[in-house]
Amino acid sequence: MSARTLREEFEHLSRFVWVSWNNSGREQALLVARSFAADFPSVGTAEDFMRRAEAMRQEPGS
């Protein structure tokens, strides 16, 4: 099994933010994004995760 690239990890974590947003709202998603940014600073900032989650929400079928 190979390690994920930073981009793959970013997409993976952003999906959790997106799910949180869909299930619990934007404020909860922001808490998740901030937590990921603190735990994985080399992957992305809270703002990066939130922007990606918002883009995922706009995708057809989401």
C-alpha cells in the first residue's frame, strides 16, 4: 500500500469537511476544518478545506 500524496490527503480530508457540512451545518464543518488544519498543517489551511468542501457541495449529485 502506498502513502497518499498531499493532494490525495487534502481531497480525503476535504470530503470529511463536506460530509460534516451536509450533516451538521457550516459551523460544524468549520470546526472540523480547523481541527484538520491544526493536525495536518502541511496538507492545508482551514480556509483551503472549507473552499474545497464548498466546491464539492456545488458539484452535480452532491
